[in-house]
Amino acid sequence: AQSVWGYDSDNGPERWHENYPLAKGDKQSPIEINSKDVQHDSSLSSWHASYDPGAAKTILNNGRTCRVVFDDTFDRSVLRGGPLSGAYRLRQLHLHWGSCDQHGSEHVIDGVKYAAELHMVHWNPKHGNFAGALKQPDGVAVVGIFLKVGQTPKPEMKRILEEIENIKTKGKEAPFLHFDPSILFPKSRDYWTYHGSFTTPPCEECITWILLREPIEVSSDQMAKLRSLSKNSENEPVSPLVDNWRPPQPLKGRIVRASFK
Ligand SMILES: O=C1NC(=O)[C@@H](c2ccccc2)S1
Ligand SMILES: [Zn+2]
């Protein structure tokens, strides 16, 4: 159905506001980060993830991204510290990527577009459930990790990419057990943080973003693997799942803070 949003010219980011008015809000994501405008905040503490590998459940292709889902029925895998107060529960992780290595990330750093951006989505249990958290300014926390194509690919991405064979088309899901996503973190804990929104409709402005400064490296072959996903269902014409990223949105006076100098 045409009214369903996507990333094509007839249902893409420029038209989301027609069905999802929040998309034109004042605290939208992603944004372009310019280091010269960032404010170092020495009061920002370090963030900590304590994830239970047993919480990992499944990996799926929903036609818009590749998503790993975790058990978030109790405080089993949580993120705390940094700009956050309290423990936020890990619910899922997914990626946004391009049709070539030169673009694909949603946030843009000093003009640099990375090949992909991985999002780890957490929600604040004080709001009861995920749906309730979406309605609150402190409802959701997303850790964003940039993927850069380089010569020393991160072996930890292999587990996710190996599973792609089993979820080639929209609606396909496979068990994904015993996985601790903190192995994907880069060495440095340095981050930028600002208040923004979901980068997909309905674009609720409920996210505290924690963007890691140090990208992780992937190989061009690993990116090609990601691009081999299809957004169509099994018995539909093949349509590559690529360029599932929203472009940067107006900053509208927001301050981006850095945990580092
Ligand atoms: O950071 C984000 N990336 C996305 O695709 C959005 C989203 C959509 C559904 C569930 C969780 C997050 S919000
Ligand atoms: Zn995302």
C-alpha cells in the first residue's frame, strides 16, 4: 500500500510528514554534527552496558532493516550512566546502510558519511512499556555506532552477517541466541549526546542519543553482504534493501554535548 512509508521517492523521508506530522518537529534525528559547535561537558559520566547474552532471541528482516531482538521483559540487558538517569532496557539493535561504501549512515560527522550506522535501542522501564516510553522525552536511549570500511574488519560483526543468509527476504526471521552486543563496541567510550527522535515514522521525539565517536571497521565484503538483503517478500520481484537511512534534520538550536575534549 502506498501510504506505507519507506525510503523511495514516492514514500521517502521528504514525504513522511504527510502521514506523520512529528517528522517536521523541532527535535528530529538524525543530525549533522560539527565538532566546532559541540560543547564539551565535563559533568558527563561514562556510560555502561551490562548485557546478558542469554537475552538475545531472534534476527529478522522487516523489509526496512535487519534487526536483532532481545528479551526486555525485565532488567536483563541494561544501559546506564552517561547522560542517562536510571537503567534503560535493551530491546533491539538494527542497522542503516547505503547502496555503496561512501554513504549509508544517518548521522553525519564533520561532513563524513559512514557506510552504515548500527543502533542499539533501549527504553526506560519507569514508563511501563516501550509504547509508553515513546511518549516521553526520556523514554528511549539509542547507542549509535558508525561502521567504516577498512582493512581490519571487526570479527564480531561476523555473527550477524552470517545469519543474513537465512533472512534474505521481508518477513524472514531466525533464532539468534547467545549474543552479547557489547562485543560490537569500539575501544573508546567517547561519545556525543543530544536529544532527538526516532529516525523512522512516527518520528517521536523521545530519544537520548549516545553516538560513539570511534567507528568500528567492516570490510567491503561485509557491507556487500548487508546489501544482499531484499526488501521484498519471498515471492515478489527482487528489490535490494539498501539506502534505508534518513538524511540529517534541522538542529533548531539544540546543543550537542561531547564527553571528550
Ligand atoms: O534509532 C532509530 N532507528 C530506527 O529505525 C527507529 C526505530 C524504529 C522502530 C523501533 C526502534 C527504533 S529509531
Ligand atoms: Zn535506527
